[in-house]
Amino acid sequence: MAKGSCILYSEMDVSDDTVNCVYLVKDECRAQPILDKEEGYYKPIERDRERFCSGRVINFRACPRFQAYQDHLRAIGLEKKAT
């Protein structure tokens, strides 16, 4: 696995407040296992940012990149095992 940060969350409660996706940093989506050295991080278009990257947590879960990265982290064993 490449060195870097990984975020796997189990639950986020933001009540009525709006937040940005945990993977959105300075308008760049960090929900990818490998950084493309030539293109860098994915930059979602405005429509996708509004639809998936901000607002309620349910918006994040609807994002295909978000879900794919969560699945990737689970596949490599970063999900905490139930005891």
C-alpha cells in the first residue's frame, strides 16, 4: 500500500449542520488509493461537488468515488473487526 493518509469512518453525526466530505481537501477529492503523479488528485466538477461533497452525510454515501474508496479500505483490511 502506498504511504499516506487513509480515512475510514463508521459514523458521522452533524445534526443540522452541513459539512464537506471527509475526503474533500481544498477542492481535491482524496478518495483514491493511488495518487496519479501526472494529474494529481481528482477535482470534482461544481455539479458533483454540490451533489456529493457537501451537505448531509447521506450525500457522501451516494458518491461513487466515496463508496469505492470505502470498499477499497475494507478490502485491504483497514476496517475494525467486530469482537
